[in-house]
Amino acid sequence: MSPVENKISPCVKNPDPAIPRHIAVIMDGNGRWAKSRGQSRIMGHRKGAESVRRIIRLSGDRGVEYLTLFAFSSENWQRPPREVKLLMELFISVLEKDIDILVENGVRLRIVGDLKRFGNRICKLIKKAELRTASNSCMQLTIAANYGGRWDITQACQQLAAKSSSGEINPDEINEELLSRHLVTDGMPDPDLFIRTGGEKRISNFLIWQLAYTELYFTDVLWPDFSKQNFADALQWFAKRERRFGKTSEQILSQALDNRHSEVSK
Ligand code: FPP
């Protein structure tokens, strides 16, 4: 992909409320995409990396503020060593080569997960890449690597338990908000839209706390084939959802009318 094709429209701000602020994606189907073409799974991941670049650009163009991609789960270490090695290489290549494109486009990069398992080289690259993009504010790209939702909740509980036993906090102060602030997604809004490609209809231990009220979109399209049109379809589907957060449809409607009245009378 040429640098011109990689260019995100100049920092779209104040997007349409029908556009999700935060999209979380499980990029499934790389292996099947390759198999159906008689190629190795590795070729599927390479092609999948192109779809990663595409969705970053498309999200930026539409004014999405946070894009979170599940690149490698805690369970993926069990895959054949050659495949794990290639996935690590792709990860390194994003950190080393794609970082310039992120910098040019004002994208902040964050890597979240149990990073201790990665070697020294990757940990250093992660720190460097995060630092280089730290002041960017057009969009935040978060890559979940060696991540698991249960691990995330557990590590948050460990931090809270330590603070509680040192007297820094009182156990009574622990509530949903405080726990959220100890998850790796601290500072980010919960995802509005979750997309899973590849036909499976499950969350697979991804952001299980944060997805509590997220709209869940599943498509049979395999990740390497996930196109601009497929992305537009997901956004169109999202725009039609009525997000009630436990309230009734009538309450949501009257709240929207109240908001409109107060905007008009400003
Ligand atoms: C799931 O497909 C995909 C993965 C486990 C890895 C996703 C990685 C990439 C898209 C490339 C690199 C991306 C970054 C951000 C560094 P699968 O292999 O489970 O497919 P299958 O279900 O068809 O076997």
C-alpha cells in the first residue's frame, strides 16, 4: 500500500453521533482464508495485516476515536511455533515500519495485555512506539497482545487488593468505576461497537468487562476480505441500533427530545 493510500483524512473531529467513538475488533478467519486458496495459514496472517492497515485508515476517516484490535490472545501461544513466530514478526513489523504512518496521521498507539511474556526486544519496541505517538490525538489505536479479559479483571483485582492491604484504599471504596480504572483500558470509553469477522458468534475472552453494553456485530466475511464496504455495512447497522443501557425505549426517546430542546434554547 502506498503512503498516499495510507493517509487518513485530516483529523476528523466531532463526528456524527451515529458513528461509534470506540470500535473493538476480533479479526478472525485468516487461517481459513489461506486454506481456501491452498496457501499456508501464514499467508492468511500476512493478508490480514493489510486489512489491519485498511481498518485503521477507514476508522480515522470516519472520525472513530478509539480502535482496539485483538491481535494475539493469551491462548494463541498454543498455535504451531512457526505460526506464533510469524505473528510476532508481523507485530514487530507494525511497531517498526508502520509506526511512521501512525505518527504522520496523528494516531496514538497503545499495546495492552500481559506484556511480560514478550521478549526484551518486543518490550523495548513497544515502549518506543508508544512514546513516539504519545502526544497524538486524532485517534487511539490499541493492540491487545497476549490479552485475555479474565486476566485483565484479575490483574485489576490484584492491584486493588494490594492498595487495600497497604491502606491506600478502603475495601468499601471499591466500586465498578474504581475497578474500571485499574483495567488496561483505563482512560478509554467502553467500546460502542464490537465487530467479529469469520463467522463465529462469541467474544472469546476479549474485553469481557468493557463489552457489557456494546453493540455486537458478527459477519461471515473472513478478516483478510474485510473491505471498505463491509466496514460501511457494520457502521450502517450500528447507526440503526437503539442503545438503551437498561432503560426503556420511551425513556430514551424523551431524553433525546430533552437534549434537542436544551440545544435549541442555548
Ligand atoms: C485469527 O484468525 C487471527 C489471529 C489470531 C491473528 C490476527 C493477526 C493479524 C490480523 C495480523 C497482524 C496484526 C497486527 C495488529 C500486528 P485465525 O488464524 O484464528 O483464522 P481461522 O479461524 O480461519 O483459523
